[in-house]
Amino acid sequence: MRRILLCLLVLAQGALAEVYTYVDAAGNRVFTDKPGVGNAQRVTIAPSNSMSLSPPGPAPTAPPNEAPAPAPSYQLLRILLPEPDASVRDSAGNLLVTAISEPGLHPGHGYRLLVDGQVIGEPGRSPVFTLENLDRGTHQLAVEIVDAQGRIVERTPSQPLHMLRISLAQKRQANPCRRDDYGVRPECPLKDKPAQKRDIPFVPFL
């Protein structure tokens, strides 16, 4: 053990001094830095590997393992009025559309109405929409909830609506135009007003 410790000590000092070795009278291998002892021979030691060490920096910290907050969601969004596949009869083509969501509208969100796939108006906090002069025929209605960036959060399935508008001819047939109605009622244009008959004065036969 003593011999091993001596070897390590000598090797550790190899960069500072030359090392010599010899065998003493007892047959032990001896290392020394004195070349003149016995028949000491010089030991060749390979240079040691060296590297510069940078000052230790702060230990890297693992990113926090936090899941992002879930986006607000809705359990229900549907159109209350009109009912799916409803037929609405209105001579002016006016229609009231109402929707409901559960839960209520989250902050920063808004309702908007689509008719035949086209957005009608701007999103708002009210789920009630008023349409005017909707063309006669079948239309597709849908309501969306959008966020502040206009991204769709929730959407109802499209549902059909049948708008029944009475034509002017049908109105005139149901309620014939009178002389004072021409130029007043849309179905009684002034150009259709019949000419007034002039009474021919009675001339006695002479």
C-alpha cells in the first residue's frame, strides 16, 4: 500500500520535477526525484491532459410543466325561433331569429347570424336578430359564437326556413284596390288607376 501511495505522489508531481526509479537492497521498487541514488533510471511520464474550466453557471431549470388553460366552451348552442323547416308568411319578408347558449356568452365572445352561408351584420352580445325584406323561398339559417379575433368557437347546424311572401297580385285579389288606394298601397300603383269617366250632359232633343 505504501508503495502505491508513493507512486501516485510521484506521478502527481511529474509536471514539476523529473522522476527516477531503482530497486533497493530489499528488492523494492523505489521512486525518487534524485537522480544520483543507486542506479536510478529516469521515468518518462506522458504529459497530462488539461482543460480550462468556465465558472459554474446556474443550474438549468426545467420549464414548468403547466398545461395551458382550456378555451371557454359551450355545452349548448341552438336556434329557438324559427323552428327547423318552419314556414313563415310575411308580406314584407320580415323575420325574427333568436338563439340560446349554455352557459351564457363568455367575455369577449359574440353571436352572429348566417343566412345561406353569408354573415349578416356584426357579432353582438344579443342572441336576437331581425331580418327585413327576406326574399321569398327557402333559406338556410345558422348562428355562430365567435371570439374577439373573429374565430368560430361554436356553431349551430344549418336549418331550413321557408319564407312565404304574398305577391302584389295576390294582395290585390284578396283586397281589391279602390280609387283612393292608388298611389297609397304598393299593390295599387298610380299607373294602374283607371281613368275617371266624364258624365255627358243631357241635351234634350229639339
